[in-house]
Amino acid sequence: MNSEYDLSGFICPLSLVKAVTVIDSLGDGEVVKLILGDSDSLKSVVGELKVRNIRPAFVKDGENRFVLTITK
């Protein structure tokens, strides 16, 4: 199941909480795209992924839009 979640309307820590909820719902091998709208959210979510040994693919899409592709 490939999904996309636009969290760009949320600021940290709410964006982090929502991202963790999505990440926790993923099954092994599932892929999800998270769209974040600020660098604080990006740093927090990437930090949480590192703790979980997940390495996201990252693309900057415009000035304040970051797209993380996560495979669990």
C-alpha cells in the first residue's frame, strides 16, 4: 500500500505526532510519502526515523515543502 500524507499544514510538534502515527501504522515493506511544511518538522521527523533505523529518501519541493519517502 503506497500512501501520501500531507502534513504541511501542521507545525512541530503536531506534525511529528501525526508522522509517528503514520509510521507506526505501516507494515513491513510498506511505503509512505510524508509532506512536511517547515524545517523544524523535517528535523524532528528525520530524528524519529533515525531512532527507528529507518532511512527516508528526501526531496525539497519548493521553499518550505519537504517530501520524505519512507519504507518500513
